[in-house]
Amino acid sequence: MAMEYRNSINEAHLTPITAIEFNPYRREIYTGAEDGSIRIWELESGKLLYSFNEHVGFVTQLLYCKELKVMFSVSIDGQIIVWGPTNKTIQKISTREPIYCIEYNSRRQQLLCGYKGRVRAFHVFTPEEGHSTEVVERKAISNCEHTDIVSCIITCEGRFYSAGYDRKIVLYDTPHHGKIKLKVIHVIHNAHEAAISCMIYGKNSDNSWIITGSFDRTVKLWSLDGNLLQNFDGFSNTITSICYVAPTQTLWLTANSPAPIIWDPKGGINVSDFVSTSLPSTFSGHFKKLFYVPEGNLIFGTTNNRSIVIWKYNSSASLSTLKGHSDIIETLTFTEKEPLLIFSGGAYSEIQRWERLQLNSFMYSHDVVCFLKDIENNEEKCKHGKNKKLEKPKLKSARRKYSQIMNTIPTSSYSGSKSLNNLEMMMLPLDLGFMEINKDLVDTSSSIKERKKKIKIKPNCLKLIYDENYDYLISGYEDSRIIVWGYNDEVLKIPMTIPDKDKLTKDTTNTNTNTNSNTNTNTNINATAITTSTTLNLTETQNTTGTIQDIMVTDIANNDSVTNRVSGLSMKYIFERHKGSISGLVSFCVDNTQWLLSTGFDRRICVWNLATGKLQDVLRIAGQPKEKEELAADDIITDVDYNPNRKEYAYSSADRMIYLRKFSPKGDEMPLQAVLQGHEEEVRQIKWNNINKIWVSGSDDRTIRIWPETGIPCLKIINNIGIVTALCIDSLNGCIISGSNDHIIRIYDPQKRYENVQKHCGHQDEIKAIIHIPTRNNYVSASWDGTIRVWNSYVQKLYPTQNQAPKNMDRFSSTAADDNIYGINDGLALKKFTSISQSQYSSQILSNSIINESDLSDE
């Protein structure tokens, strides 16, 4: 819900633009310039329609009168020109004095003009009065309350307000009938410390204001009776224009700034950092004027380089844009407990916490809650001055470049996984034979270890989940670690650091060798837990009948490291069993025990007990020794989710398959239930839809597939247009939310045959994570563009039927009202629907069909 940038008209005039107006009936934009010219533009195309040169001095204001369907233009040449419905002049009045502003009151049928030192009021004829040749009576009355230029006039509720360079605000009243009179009812002297440059009338459901801007670089809110309500300061230049945007209830200001400044008038707070104006990166210039049109919810802006910028209100645009990460964002999660918190993770191990402020719905506070120490220790190199550290790679450009190249490679030409973590991307020489990667990112003469030593990189946070039962924030990293963060008052008193992984492994190996020389060294570390109750190194060997119990309590004292506790979160455990990047985490409760299921690029599946912080078991082949881990897929595993109804979990893989297994705390008792085949490219996402009791998968083949609870057969195929990079399930209505590499979020409604019912545009790069916050009816998305965006969630329309059908029965047809949803063109309809079979489960009916959205319009 925001004003969304639509287009610009560049170099609209030969001289600076001084006035702008809009005709809502003809959908035309009127502009006036310093050279006296007036030009008319077509809104949709930006095409120049007409150009006039009736004025001989610069145009100070244009005013369109909806009641009479005429436009007034005034200039410093002293002329009032009336333009007819066909854009022809129908009357000219010469007042012989420069006119600086103009306003019309339909109740009083009066036209007020601001001059130097006075205000003049003209009577305006209506068609009923029979004046076919004249619109404005040439005689006028004057009021000389002002002593300097009258820069602005507004009208509201039968009153006039004028303000000027003499720092006065004057309130007028006029009689309903009889001769025109301007009765001054109140004068605000020294309303500002300098000349008043602009004034508007603003109104919401609760309040009405007079809002003024001044050369003193302040904005003030006044009651209609002239009482000062608020004072906004801190602007860097003169306030040149103000407009109140009713749909968003925000003030848009210009102070010779490169983008409009947005304020919340209720709280008196600048919210520009959270409300995006979505200007293109190529835009240049400084804004001079802003003009809001309520009929079309449009904002027009003019700039110093003679451009016209157009915004339009879009209820599907982002409510707020959160900028806090310095690089790419990979994952999101949240806690439903009050206060509701959002956690985001991304480049260089950074995890940030976001909380919406009470002042308004735009602003969020944020802080870094978890930040790991560099995984490589370069102290020895720095002491000797050798091997000068290379500049840290920019993950935004590296990830984007790699993704663009890999997404264009046909499957037939490249059989391996296209997924690489950031460490691999920064350090591995990528030799694909027929493509060239940026040489600055790959040093082909260096080995992996040499590259690691030269570049100081923190492992990216790839996965975040929040366990509500224990209040644990669980993060998975590229260096194969899983860290459990918790709130603990006792722990907060003790600073803790992450031990060096290589040193830890070496020390543990030596300890195991000394204490149990007959034990296989491959089982010396199965999990690592950091606690605060002891600093002893303790290793427990496996018993022959129970689960794996190898837990190491490590020494956390390290004077060269910084604390990893920030803002109340501290490390509870570190889990180390994986040998590759962590790509999937899911927690759930079975038999009154809270379990954590983890998987990653190493194709292993681990089960952790969150109550004890211990590794319970790993996926193993039945009947084989516990050392014989089973690789769960033929290629890297990309995601995992859990179905609590059947106690089953599914994981997706780069081998184009989805695997469904029964969960058990024992690794050799997790049999394979089904293999879901059908995707033609790497499967990136798998999600359980608990509302509709279905599995949902997304792939690089640009499709979303719907699977039954049992796994097979495939029920539906949805063409997503873009590569599916993120999936989420609306927990209130079961809608499927997808994020793509084309920067678009799409919502598919199961009750409308999985029709694309809503789109959200705004991100500038690939979307990596989406979450649904049901208590606020918000979707929250994160992207490689380094921003988090908050959106209004999709609300289903209810259609009453004679016989109440099952909630998710796929029998709803498209209606004309649905076609008007943003992102769907008028007349949009499903053109291809092929029935395959029917499957009834969990008291719900789903039609087995294929929807090919490529036959639909994308816009």
C-alpha cells in the first residue's frame, strides 16, 4: 500500500516548470513554465498533445475546475486565462498586476487571486446564469490584509486561507448570498520565522489541518481555527511544495531534495527511510513541486531538470521498506509472541532483529543480534606483514552475476547442481568450459585453502527458524554450523565466543586419541554444545545400544575474540555434524520432545534434541552400523519441511526430486515413503500446506507443483513465469506465495484453481525468503537487493453457494471482479484447463489438472 513510481516525462519544457495541474476527465497533464508556455500531456503515454504561448510571463499556477470543466491559468503578466473543455481559450482578463496564486470555491462560486499586498475575489458564473461568453466576472473586490506577496491560497469548508511572504496566515469568510465580501476573521502574525512558500489543506478520518511550509525550513500543522498543532523541522533547504496523500495518510514534501521527503503527520516523524518512492536508479534531479490528485490517487512531481515524475497509489505495493543489511539477505523468520519480532539473516553471518514501532505502521527499529567472528584467523599473517589481505568480495554483484549466468545454461549442457554457497563462489575456480566468470572473483592460480587464507570471509547465514516452545533462534551457516541462540539472564552475564573450528577439531582428535585409542576417529565429533556451566573438555563415546551421545563442552575463553552476545541473545548450542552449507531447518514436537531436523549441501539429515542440545541420530541405512551414514539424495538438498499430521518430512534436491520420509528419532527407522518426480530442473523449495493438506514445491523449471499428502501423483502444475526462489504458505487461507528471480511475488489461490490473484512488485533483485505474519495480515519478503519489504496479505473473497461445499473444493470460477485485482488484466480468464484425475483426501476435494499460466497475461 504505497505510491508507486509509474513513469517520467523528461525535458518537458525548454525552461523550468513552474506550475502543474491535471484534468481527470481527459486524463491529461497541464504544465506551465517560466517562458510563459503551457503544454498538455497524455497521462498514460507521456505524449505531448498541445503547446500554447498565451502568457508573456512565467506561469505561476494552473487550476482545473471540475464543476465547470474549465482551467484557469495565471501569470506574472497579470492575465487570468480561462481554457475551455477543448483546450481553447474562452476568456482573458488582464489585471495589470503579477498574480502569484489562485483558488476556486465551488460553494461560493468565487475565484481568489493572490497579488502583492492583497487578495482579490472574482465572481464565477455558472451555466445556469446564462453567461455564455464569460466565465469570470471582470469586477472584483480586494482585501489588503497582507503587506507582501501572497504566495498561496486554499479553500475548505466555505473559508479561504491565504499566506505570504509577510509570514502571515489570514482566515476569510464570505457570505452565502448577496454581494461578494472578504471578511477577515483571524490573522496569524509571524506564523513562521521567514516567508511562507506553500500551504495545503489535509484531512483524514479524524482530523483536518492547514499545513504550511516556509523559507525557515520548517513545516507546521494548524487547526482550521488557526491553532498550531505540530512543528516539523530538520529540513536542509526551503520547503518548496507540500501535498497530503490521503490513501497512505502521509505528507510528501520537497526541499530541493533528490527524492520526496515523506512524513507521518500524526506522529510528526520522517518515515522516508521506510516508505519507498521507488524511483529508478537512473533518476537524477531535485524536486521543486508536488501535486496530489485524489480522483486518480496520483502524485505529480516536477524537477529542476524540467522533468515530470508520476506516482500512482497501489494497494499491493509495499507498506514499508526496511534497509539495514549492508549486503544480500538470504532468510527470514519471526516470532508470534509479543512483542512480535522479525529476524533476518544474510551476508557475513549478520542476523538482524526488527520490531515495528508503536508510532505508525511504517517504522521499524532494528539491531544486530548475532554476528559471528571471522572464521579465518589472520593474526599470524598480519604480524609478519605477509600475504596482504585481499579486498572482501561483494556478494551482491557476485551472486547476481553467477545467478544470471547459471539461469541461462540449458539443463542438457550442465548436469550438475547450479547451487553454490557464497564461500564456494568466492573461492572456487568455476570451470564450466563454455562460460567465463568475472576474473576478479575467481583466482584460478590459487587453491581453495590459499584463497581462504587470503580472503577474510564470515560465513553467510542461509537459514533461520524460530522455535516458539523454547524461544530459540536457530541459524544455519555456510560453514556447516548450526547455532542455537537463546534468552537466558544467567548467560547474558558471561561473554561467549565461537571457538575456531579447525583448532577445535584438532584438539578433539588429540583428546580422543589419548583417552580411547581403540575408538574409530571418524566418530570423535558428532555434536558440539557450548554451555556456561563448565569449561571442561569432555568427550563421551558411543554406546552400543543407545543413540549417539558424543557431546563436547568446549572452553569458551578466548581473549582475541569479541563477544557473540548482543541485545539479549546468546549462544546456547553449536551443532556440528554437517560437512556442507546448511540449507534446511525445521523444528517440531513429537512425543513431547522438541526435535530439530537439519540438512544441507552434504546430503545428510541430522536429528537434534533441542531439550538436551545433543545430536540424536543421523539418517542411516537400516541394519548398518551407525558410522554408515546414508546420503539422502543424489545431489545437494535445498529445503526441508514437516507434516505433523502424518509425522513425515519432505526434502527437495538439486537432483530434481522430492523425497518423503517417515520421521523417527532413530536414524535407521526413517523409511522412504515416496519419491516425487516431475520437475525438470533443480527443486529449490518444498513447503507443507496445512490448510489444504498438500505439499507444494518450486523449481528452477519455473513451475510450482502441488502434491497430495501421500506424495503422489502430482495434482497440479502452475507456471510461475520466473524461477521459484522462495515459497511460503498463507497460514490463514492456504494461498501459495512465491518469490522469483524476476523480482515479483505472486499469490495463487487454491479456491480459484490456483489462479494468480495478486502480485507484489518492488524488489530490485532475486527474492530469497517470504514469511506470512497472520496477526498483522502481512507478507514480509527479503531479497538480494539488501532490503526487506512488508506487504498487505491477500484476502479471499467469499462466494455464497446453495450447498456448502468443502472449504478447499476446486470448483470456483473466475469473475469480472477478480480480473480487476492488481496485476491481472481486464478480461483475464483461464484458457487451458485439462482434467486428469480426481483424488479425495482429508475430507477435501482437489481436481487433478494442469494450469499453464504461460497462456495468461503477466501484466
